[in-house]
Amino acid sequence: MAPSRPRRLDVEASLLRIVIGYRIVGAGWMAILVAITLLGSSPVERPGVVVGALVLVIGWTTAVVIVSFRRPAALRTLVFVIADVIVAVVSLVAPIVAGTGGFSGGYPLAAVFHGVYAAGWLGGWITAAALTAFSVWRVTTGQFSDLTAASATLLSFVFTALATAWAIETMRGREQLRVEAEEALAVEQAERLRAEERAALAARIHDGVLQTLALIQRDHDDGVKVAALARRQERELREVLYGTGGSGDGGFRAAVTRACADIEELAGVPVQTVLVGDRDPDETVAAVALATREAVLNAAKHSGADQVSVYGEADDGGLAVFVRDRGRGFEPDAVAPDRRGIADSICARLESVGGSATIVSAPGAGTEVRLEVGSPS
């Protein structure tokens, strides 16, 4: 059994939720800072720039969230990463153009998270380098009055990229190992099941075929017995190889197969059995199996045919069995009233479970017994 195709890593859905979740938080963070900036006591030279930057960030965040639900794979394309960096840069540059303090908050870090999610270490380094370059420009414009604030701004993107890339790659690596382990376990279980099936088949062949061959060697002079043994073994092999025999203790297939085998060994007449479908054991199945046994017994004993054919169908809708022989046939209406085999063992038995038995025969034309309960589909 070949290993199954690697499935999509479950961790990707979790990583995407983290990336989108932080983006939403970052946009909300920026909205609060924009409100503080516009409503604060310090005048803003260009308030339209502030509002425009917020509208861009909220609009882009909304677009990314929608795409994450409809086409999440698109978020890992180069176009989306570049667009994300551009929006983040705008949020960094807008305060300078507006002539006010920074109001981007932590939103630009969402671009770093997105870059790492989309392209791993490389994506993280590219986005961090781009945002750091614009942060250097911010420092040179004199936005930061002390070295500590400037250093924190310059290093925040780099260290965020390092930490995020390490965390995401570690999670992906662990998930890949888990998937590979599950696939290896599935392959091992399949191999073990095949080995068990081979062992069971070998045991059944030993218990059936080899013992039957030994009996045939011992009784090779008894043609009738050898034929019966061969027929019984044929049925058992068909059951093992193709599932055409009984299936369970007393189900329709098992009961009818067993009934035909009993008559074949008892009367020494081959019984060809073909059964389609199955049904769990119940009163109806038992009645049909017993009626089938009686019909096969009558054909084997009285028809003079060299074999009897049995065809049966079963499902939850009903049961149907047809017992045919090409023997001498008879006139059903001419059967003596004291011969109760057909009346009691076949017809009455089927009627007791809501079914019917129909006998079609004529002298020299063979006989067909139709046993029906309900209507199998």
C-alpha cells in the first residue's frame, strides 16, 4: 500500500488565524491612536492625511480578511506581500507628512508577520528590511528625540522577523513530522492487516483444502462422496476468495448456502448456488431458508436431474429464491393431498411470514419453485 498523498498541514489554518488576528488588532490599535491624535490638544497640520492613512489601513485589513476566507492561498503570493509592505510604509510615513507624532502603533508589524507566513525566513527578512529602511528615514527626520526610542524603532522589525520566522518554521516543521508519522503509521497498519489476512487465508486453506484433499485420497473409489467433497470445497473457496458464501451466523446467504450444502451431501446431487445481497437473520430468513431446503430436497430426490440450480436475492425490501431443475417434472395439481411436503414445508411456511410460493412444472419440462417475501430491489 503506497503512502497516502500528504494532506494540507493543519497548522497553516492556525498560523493564518494568528496573522489575520494580529492585523485586526493592529488596525484597531491604529484607530485609537488616530482618534487621540485628532482629538488631542496638539494641532495637526494635515488631519486629512491622518484620516486617509486610517481609511487605507482599515480598507486593506478588510480586504485581507475577506481574501483569507475565500482564497487563503492568494495571501502567500508576492503581490499581496508587496502590497502589504506598501500599506505598512504609508502608515509609517503618514505621521511625518501630517506633521504630528506617530499614530501607526503596532500595525506595521502585521506586514512582518505576513511576510514570514507567506515566504518564511526570506519573507521576514525582506519585509523587515523594507520597513527598517523607512524607519531610518523617520529617525533622520528628527522624529525621535532620544537614542533609545530611535534604536527601538530600528530594531523592532528585525527582531520581530527573527522571532516570528523561528516560531512559524518550528510549528511547520513539527506539523510536517506529525503528518509523516501518521502516514508511516497508516502504512504499517495496512501492512500488518495484509499480513493478518494472508495468515488467516493460509489457515483456512490448511483447514479446508488440504483436509479435503486428504479425504479424497482416502475415499477415491467412492465417486459420489468425492464429488460431494469437491463441491463443498468449491463453495468454501468461493466464500474465501470472492465472498460468495455465507456471511455470518444465520444470515440469508449463510442459511441458504448451508441448506443447499446439506442436501447436496445428503442426496449426492450437485447444487449450483448463486446468491445476491444479504440480510440479517430473522424469522423471515429462517422460513425462506427452510423452504429452500425442502424445495432443493424434493428436486434432488424426485426430479431425476443431475444437478439443481438455486438463485437467491436479498435486501431490506424482501427475499426471493428460485430453485430449478431440468428433471422429469410433474403436474402440481395432481399431487396427492396426503403429500404434505410442498403444502406444509414450502407453501405454508412462506405464507406464515407474509410470502408466497409458486411452483411451475410440467411432465418432461423440469420444475421451478419460486419463493418470495416482499420485493427485493
